[in-house]
Amino acid sequence: MRTTSAVIGAAAVTLALSACGAPSEQAAETENGGGDVLTVGVSPVPHGDILAFIDENLAEEAGLDLDIVEISDYNTPNAALVEGELDANYFQHRSFLGEWVENGPDAELTYITDVHIERLGLYSESVESVEDLPDGAEVAVPNDPANLARALGVLEAEGLITVDPEAGESATENDITDNPRDITVTPLEAAQLPRSISDVDAAIVNGNYAIEANLPEESNVLAWEPEGEDYVEAYANGLVALEENADDERVQLLAELLHDERVLEFVQESWQGVVLAVDGDGNVVETGGAADEE
């Protein structure tokens, strides 16, 4: 049976999981003939919705018992995984995971499989096109390193700025080498961007937060993130586990279910191109959603 807990910090994760036992306790229960629950930490949207669909439609038949723990920030899920409070998490792309591992505790985390891509979008409440942005416009962007560089790439693709190519995935606003329209780039915490959109001329927002705030329906979409050769490799969100648990049968079963045709169709129908499904071969599943027609 699905159990969803809305949590904010690591302490709250611990509290939320205490009732059902940490993964190590669950493993002990399994050895003694008890339950075999897979506890997965997720961002609420779309990750939580995708796992909820699996739990309600596929998991029982497949013999998988899921405990879905919703976590509303980007800082907690990996820490909770390292601490043994989760068996796996599903909220991040490889670039974010790489940054976290480089700057975080000494832990071996393994990226199991790609599931979907949340397209970055340039949204505005005050203008209807990139051309309408005034000189000196303020554009808010995510402040975490992986997504900041990604957001700068959106602005560069639209001809608003030029970024030093040597900066690569570590690019920040300080690596802007040409800014003919004097754009002010303001990094903010990703979760704050939808709430800040009315205070700036435009904002580049991660797909999950844009969906939660109904930005694709309520704001003007000025541009979508361009898709390059390494788009899936760099930015697909996927299932992550400790290296020692990568071959856990439950984790591998969930990875298989995440690529079930019914799940791919659910993603396509639910988010109409703002979220792009990725199949088991690592290919973006084509969609005819409205977002692709922009």
C-alpha cells in the first residue's frame, strides 16, 4: 500500500520513516519472513505522481511494495539515502548528482536508469516573447550549480548573452562574456522561482516547479531549453541508489516498471511535453503535446 509523506528536512524524513522502520530494519523483517518494502524519496511532481501511478496500477501485479516519501527540496534526498533512511531516490539528473557527490560526503551513489526530462522553460508574466524583454531586464535562474549553467545555456541559445565556453557545466553569471542587452541574471533557489516570477521580467524554471505552480498554463512561455546531443545523458532525471544496493531486486524491478509502456503513456498524457519520457534505451519518447508546438 502506498504511503506518501510530505517532508522538508532530513529530520522530518527520519520522523516520517520511523513508523515503518529504516531500510536496514525492513531488510531484517524480510529475512524473518516479514514485508519487503522499497522506500523511495521523490520530488512531489512529477516524480511522486509517476511512482503513485506505478503503485496504483503496476506494483501489486509485479510484486513490488512501495513506500513513497515526498521531499520538497533538492538537499535532503541524497543525504537521506546515504544515512540509510531511503532505499533509493528519484529526483535528480546526473549533473546534479555529480555536483552533490563532489561537494558532499564520501558516499558511492549509483545512477540506475533514466526516467524523464523536465524541460527548463523561460517564463514571464509581463512580456510575450524574448524580443519583448526590455534592455536591462532581470531574469531569475536556479542557483544550484548544475541548473545554473543549464539556465545560462537557455539565455545563450536565445541570443541574450554569451557564456565563456571554458566554464562548461560550472558556468555562473560571472562567466558571461557578452551581454548586449544588459540582462541582469539573478540566481535564486529553484523552489522560489515560481513565487518570484512576478518580481522579475522573466524566470527560467525547472519543469517540476513550473508544473506545481501551473506556469505553463498561467504564464507566457518565451522559450524552451534546446535539446543537444547529450540532452538525455546530462539532464534526464533518474533512479539513484547506494552502489551496494544497485543490484537489489526491488530497485531493478522498479527500474523496469518505470519504463513500462503504460508509464510512458502516462507521462506523455499528463504533462504534454513539459516533461519528456525516456524509454529503457535512453531515448526521448516523442510527444505531440502543446509544449512542442511553441
